[in-house]
Amino acid sequence: MKVTIERSALVKALGHVQSVVERRNTIPILSNVLLQAEGGALTLTATDLDIEISESAPADVAGKGASTASALMLHDIVRKLPEGAQIRLQLVPDEGRLQITAGRYEGSLAVLPDEDFPTLASDDLGVRFRVPADDLRRLFAKTRFAMSQEETRYYLNGVYLHAFLDGNAKLLRAAATDGHRLARLDALLPAGAEKMPGVIVPRKAVGELSRLLDDAEETVEIGVSESKIRFSFGAGHLTSKLIDGSFPDYERVIPKANPNMLRVDNKDFSAAVDRVSTVSADRTRSIKLALEANKLRLMVNNPEAGSAVEELSVDYSGDPLEIGFNARYLLDVASQIDGEMATLRLADPSSPTVIEDEEDERALYVLMPLRV
């Protein structure tokens, strides 16, 4: 293998793939990136056996071939080379080294055989369709905060992506919940996605995909099977195993007829929640909302630290109501609201509250109350 590639192209591709590599690996080959030079391109691939990311970059291939080298070391070396540098990578099989040359810089890295590098087979992806990159970015960006961090509830450690029929509307829906809050986002169902199975995309894959989508072009191709999902965008691909479990029937926890409607300026509301909750207990972060006609009082009483109260003018004409929430959860939802106004639909102190973005009718959030 002998290839010359421009620094910026190699830095970008390495930056995309190397983040999937775990820093501590008991299997040495998993610390490496697979380099494949052929046909005017250098393709880089990294995996942790659950997720695989690959990306191709244009290159001058003087000798085709493949090898593997440390992903983190190669990335560190390349990003420290000067802007505009032409980098030559050459495999020296007899020495078991990958030579790296750029200007006056010369270095080498130990290699492992490319045939030992594991790959995630993705030939069985029966359902394929294309999604606008903006839609996919939105579906994951606005639901990922609600994913569970509890490993024992593994089936909640991801985003549930599925086709959904809402009356006559055909939707691609993403949902995530940790049992305390729920996020549900809709987009138009793309052609070809009607038969896709409901799949749970793991938390790590969601994080990697969200980062990769920043550089995605107009559309992303998705391939889905019962056990894997693949996202293809431009010269890059992310393939991930799916969580083998059943996502709960989240529609059952979404209230259909909460009678009390609160409209509040989202920016003012989130700022007030942040201020008042400063003295709340670290463990529960509880805050009480006291509602009466066109008035909202935010209250915290922490015997160990102190108390705080703030009053906001709001649009509310329902019954007087006091209800408690985890302040951090309230702020997480508020950060997803794009519009100026947020709508909270409430029932009673022990029932879930629905939160909506007035400028995005396809976004819906649910919060479970706290007893305060």
C-alpha cells in the first residue's frame, strides 16, 4: 500500500471514524483503523464490534493495498501536521510498519494484518429508503436527551425509530424515554420505509450519528434489518447493531385530555426555573409550580440550603394547581423548544404533563411529576 492524501481530507475522515474506538481495548485490533487504498480513494474503517464507521477520501493511490494502525495515534499525528500538507502513507510489510511522511516529518506506526480486522456484515438490510438529512438530524437531536442511562433497562438505552400511521398521515417517528420523561418526534414517512420494522438505535450509535450528520449532505440512505441499521451519507457509512428488546408502548403514557393549559414564554420560563432551582436538593432537583389565573409561581424550599420563589405572568385560566417536577428535566425539555412559547397541558399533581412547542406540531414531550 502506497498512497498520498491531503491533510484536511485525512483529518476529516479520521475524525469521523476514530471516535468509535474505545480507548481501553482487550482486543488489540479494535484499537486500530483499517486503511484500504484502491481506485483513487483511501477508505478508513473503525469498529467496536457493535458499531462500524467507514469513510472514503480522495487520494493518489500509487500502490493499492490495506493495513491497520492505531486509530488514536494516527489521528493525533495527522492533526498536528501543518495545514495543506501532502501526507504519504506507505506500508513496509517486512518491518510491520506504516511509514508516515509529510514535508520534513517522518514517522511510523506498528501495524496489524488487515485480514484480522472484524467487519459488521450488512448484506441483509432488506428495507432501504432515503431521508432528508435535516429530518433525521432533528429526530435524533430532539429525542436523545430522554434516553435512559440505566443499563438494567437496556431496552430504553436508545431511540425507537419506526413507521407510524396517524389517521391518514404516514410518519417516521422517533421516541425515547427513561421512565421519567418522554420525547416523541415525527417526520414524513419516506417512500420505501412503509415496511421497516420498529428498531431501537443504541445510545452510542445515536451519539456518533448526531455528530456525523453535521457534515451530511441533503439526504441520508438508511438500510434496516431486524438486527442492524446502516446510515449512508456521501462517502461515509455508519452501521450499528440494534438493541434486542421490545420498546414499551409509549402511547399509553401520553395523556389525551389534560384540561388545564398553560402558555408561557419559554425563554423566561427556563431562566426562572434555572434561578429558583439553584437551592434545590442535588438528588431530586425538585421545584414546585403553583398556578392560578394568569400567574405562575416557581418555588423551592430546601431546609438544608435555603428557599427561592419567582413569579411569572402567563396565559392560564384553568383550575388552581400545584405540581412538582425535576427542575433538570424541565430545563432539558425547554432546551428543545424552538418557538417563543411553550404549552404545558396539565391534569393534576400526580398525572403526566404534556409539553408542546407551538412552532413545531410534530414535537411532543411528556414529564412525570414529583411529589414535593
